[in-house]
Amino acid sequence: MEGFALLVYLLYRQTFLENWRVIFMTSNQKIIRTDSYIEVYEYEFPIISDFEITNREKKERVKEFDDLDKDEKELKLKRLARTREQAKWNLIRLVDVNFDNKTSFLTLTTRENIRDRSLFNNMFDKFVTRLNYHVLGTKKRLIKYIAVLEKQKRGAWHVHLLLFSFPYVPHSKLLKIWGHGAVRINKIHEIDDASNAGRYVAKYMKKGMAQELLESMVSRAILKCWF
């Protein structure tokens, strides 16, 4: 894969900073560290940009997927796969540095067959606002969460929601706050070590990330996060 990462090292079970960040970068190397591992990316060529693209030029270059020729479509899909992989690693890092014994994993579904992504997004945002107010007693958003949207077989949207440092809330109350259908509390029982949390969650949400990418063709954020 020309110009992309040729080598990735993962060094586990080491204690570093409280959050992940890029700690070192040269023209052809990038290092990212979290509490549980270090990632070292080595690129075949230096990452150098000596030109600027104006907004007008960007708009002129944007094409609908159906308007692309065969080679352009293939390139677009390759970039899509690369972006999906980057999204997976971003998710892993976010989970690894925020996961604790008060982390809750919820799935929200709807009674009605909500196929409109924007409508579902709006319903979900209102749920988070109500949840924040009823649980934490404030209109200011203090909840830390990651959410990934996914389509069901019937075409309706649902969402997987990971809440960090979140107090216990009875299932009946969650149902009332959501108000549009079912709330499933998913037990993260396969994790034997907190350092594995990110990988488990990324595997569980992998399908949803792929659908989000295909839906937006990389024009929107893949993960909805609030920290």
C-alpha cells in the first residue's frame, strides 16, 4: 500500500499517560501511545505537502460516487477501507483510556421502522439530553459516551451506545427516557482485562462502522462521541 503505514508495533501492558495522543512524529514516522500500548507507524515515503487547495478547488473535485469511473470508484473504496480501519483504531483508543467498572453498553431500537437516518439521529440526540438531565440533574451535557449507528435487517436504524463512568439506572427508567422502543443492556462479559476492552467493543461495533462509512462515503464523522 503505497504511502501508507508499512509497519505497526503494539507494545502491551505498559503504563503511560491518562489519555492517548500522538507523542512523536517525523516526516515518515508517527507514534501514538495509550495506557496499554504504543503504536509505531512507519511510512514508505515522507509525508510532505507543499501546496494548498482552495475551497473552490475542493468543491470542483468532489463527485458523487455514481459519477466516478471504474478506477475512481476502486480508489474511493480503498480509501473507504482505510478510513474504516482508522476509525476502528480511534474507537479502540477512546475505549482503552476511558473504560472503567462503571462503563455501560446499551443498544437502543425503535418500535417503528425508522429508516430515515437524520430522524433517528435527532431522536438519539434528544435521548442523550434527557438522559443527562434525569440522571445527572443538569442540562449541561456531562455524559461521556461513544455511539455507533447500525441498520437492522428491516432497514430501521438502531444505535450501540457506550457510556463511561455512568451510574446504575434501572432498565424501566431507561425505557421511559428513550421512549421509542427497546433498550438492551449488553454485558461486556468477555473482557478478562481492561486492556482488551477497546478490541472487544471495536469487534462488536465493526459492522456499524462499515455501514456508517458506506452511508456517508466519508463525508461525516463515523463515531458520535462526547467527552
